Amino acid sequence: MTRDQIILGLQRDYALRREENHRLFEQRCADACSQCPGLSDLLSARKEALMAGIRHGITAIHKNPQINATLSQTMALYNEKIAACLSSGGLSPLALQPEYTCSLCRDEGYIYEPTRHMCACFETELNRRMLDALGLTGPRSQTFEAFDEKLFSQEPVAPHGVSQRQMMLLNRNIALEYADTFPNTPIRDLLLIGQSGLGKTYLLHSIAHRLVKRGFLPLYLSAYRLFEIARKSYIDNDPEQMADIMDAPVLLLDDLGTEPLMNNITVTQLFALLNERQMAGLHTVISTNLTLTALKDRYTERVTSRLLDSRDCKQLNFMGEDIRKSLGKVGGRP
């Protein structure tokens, strides 16, 4: 599903919300009219006075700026009479005020002053749905904002001489710049490499959250899921099944190397994917638990050359201790 498709679905839901709120308003009006004698006539008279003012204001044959000079006073008088009628029937003078789920945009989803732009309520729900489409909603927030550097050790790690915290902060900053500058990133692709539990998936999720917040919809999936789709595409002889993955503006591929290795499928499909995306100038971010040597052994030099070309792909190295052990649970928050 594309971002535009998600927006269309959200706009339909807002239209349904407006219809439901209008239905409830009409029901309140009907109930109030049955409870307050004379209210129906007053509402009809106010509506007619307003419509007459609009006609005189915009219709050339009736256009007369002076005719509407007292319209606001007329409306105020009707409002006073309606409020008094409601009070006499035991209702609040505000009983017939329209109600909106969002009073800022009146359930339109957009605000038109000073220019047309998404209301905060619409943008928040759009972001939630985009993240849900990526499978990234849940109780734990894996974002740049929630990143906690204190979870990483400050002890120097041999033979690098830098601490796990220093390395993770460097990786975080590179990933953040990547997400904030897309599509004009300093370098097109990223390769996150290191053992499990060092924060690679966390940074992938953080990139996805930031891109969604900026209005882009990346494609996030595990290597296992990628090659399930690739295998089916190969067996069915249907390249269209891979089209969304091939054409995604940003592909976030997690845990490369954990998928089953299938002859004539895994390596061939991975090369085709990387080659086609690089030729099209599309962005790809990959995480893997494999070492560089293991990558070459598993996928061949032909494939890994696409990942290790420093002109197009920046390598982020992760090292140190599995922070999930220090947290005492899997899925802890960096």
C-alpha cells in the first residue's frame, strides 16, 4: 500500500466521521424541537435569514452590500431567542452547538488558513497507519528520540580502542542524518553489520519512523519474508510479485543471512534486487549478523561487491556486548 492510498483511506474515514457527527447533530435537533415548543420555527427562520443574506451577497441581480449590513445583528437576535427557547425546555443554551471530533479542522482533516495543510489530528493518524502498514507499531518506541546511550558500555573494545557507546553514537548520528536528508542522502545505501543484540534493528526502525514522520513511506521487511516472496515469484514465474520490493523508494531489509539458502533462488534474487535498485538510484538499508567473510561465502563476491562499494554504500559496524542481556529481556530499548 502506498502513502497516497493510505491518505485516501483516511480521507474516507474522515468523511464517514463527518456524516456520523452530522447525523447525531440532526438527532439532537429533532429531540430538542420535540422538547421545546417553537424551537423548530425559530431554527427554520434563522436558516432562511442566513440563506437570504448569502443570496443577496453573491447573486448579481440581488447584490447590495447595504442589505447585509444588519445580518449579524439578525443572527444574534435569533441566537438569543433560540437559547431562551432551549432554556425554557430545560436544555442547555449550547445544546445545539455542532460537535466535532477535532474542533480545529472540524473533521475535515485539513486546515485552510493561512494555506491548506494537514491538521495535526490527520497527520498523527496518517503516521500511525503508515507505521502500522510497515508492522512497526507496538508498545516499545524504537525511535531516535527514545535512543538511550547510557545502555552502552564506555569501556574500550579491543582492537578498535573505542567504546561500544562511542560506536553506537556514531552509528546513530549517521542513521539520523540519512533519515533526515532523504532523498538527498550523503550516500545512497547503508550496511549495518554486527552480532545480534547490538542495536541494528533498532536503528532500522528509527530510520523508518523518521522517514514516515517526514512524509515518506519506506518498505520494511525481514530477509526471511523477502526470500519467501522471492521464492514464490520464482516458482510462479511472476516477476510482478517482487515489483513493490524492487521499486520501493527506500527498502529497509533486516537480518540478512537468517533466511534459508535455496539454490538458484536466494543468491540470484538478491543480486537482481541489489543490482536493479542501484541502477535505478533507489535507497537500500540492510542489517546483517554476518561478518564480511561470511557474507562473501554465503552470497558470493558478485553479490557482496554491491554491498561493499564505498562509493554507494556506507558500512556501519556494531560491536560490544548484547545489550538485551544487560536489560534482562529480549527487545530492550537502546
